[in-house]
Amino acid sequence: MLKSKYPFLGWTCLAAFAWGGLACAGETPTKPAPSSPPAAQTPAARLIPPIQALIGDAPCDNSAQCRTIGVGAKPCGGPEGYLAWSSKNADEKTLRAAVARQAAASKEENLRSDMRSTCALEPDPGATCQAARCVLNPRGLGGNSLAQ
């Protein structure tokens, strides 16, 4: 075993790393470069506002008019989240086509960036009519709604 002139240096570096990710031997930490553009800049993210425009305020007279639609695409399959919409005024065929385009863009981004996932299933929360507007039902821990 090699003896160091500074036996405490190993423990000091280990402690510094554990406490704050600091580098040893005089190196200064650098800020990592962003690996991908902000979410608002991705093609899939740019397709969400048109979907929300098709949904509009999701007006409803009763909960039977409220629906959910999965948007986005997780790397292991399934939607990233859900949006509530109303059958009272939304054109379902147009909405589904817009969602399919957005999901395809999301899948492409996942493949291009080699995105990984926990493969956890995103459960459909369902929707209900509250104050004459369709809204997603409350979710358990870890839910992901794309409603704003």
C-alpha cells in the first residue's frame, strides 16, 4: 500500500465530493452544458398549445360530456399525461389527429435523444364537470397532468 505525504487528502476529497460534489486536487467545478433545448423549444412541446386551443375552455353541462385524452409519449410507451376535454363543443376527430401528431413528435424526440424512462404507467385520471368546465380528477402521488 502506498503511503501518501498527505494521508488526509483522500478522506477530504471523499467528504467534499459527498457533501457538495466538489472536485479534488484544485480543479474547479464547471457548469455542465445543457444537453437538450428547453421543453418549450421542442417540436412536440410546440404542438401542445394547438391541442389546448382545440379543447378551449372545455365547457360542460354534466360530467357525461367530459373526456380525457393522453398526450405525449413516454419512451416505454403510453402517454406522458392527460388533458380534459368536452364533447359538448370539441371536434373529437380533429382533436385526436392533433394529439397523434404531437405523440409522434414526442416519440421522435425520445428516439433522437435516446431518452430513458422508468416505464411507469401513467393512469388516466378521468374528468368531471366542475363549475361548467371539464377538469381532470385529482391524482395520486406522481401524477402528470399537462393542464395549465
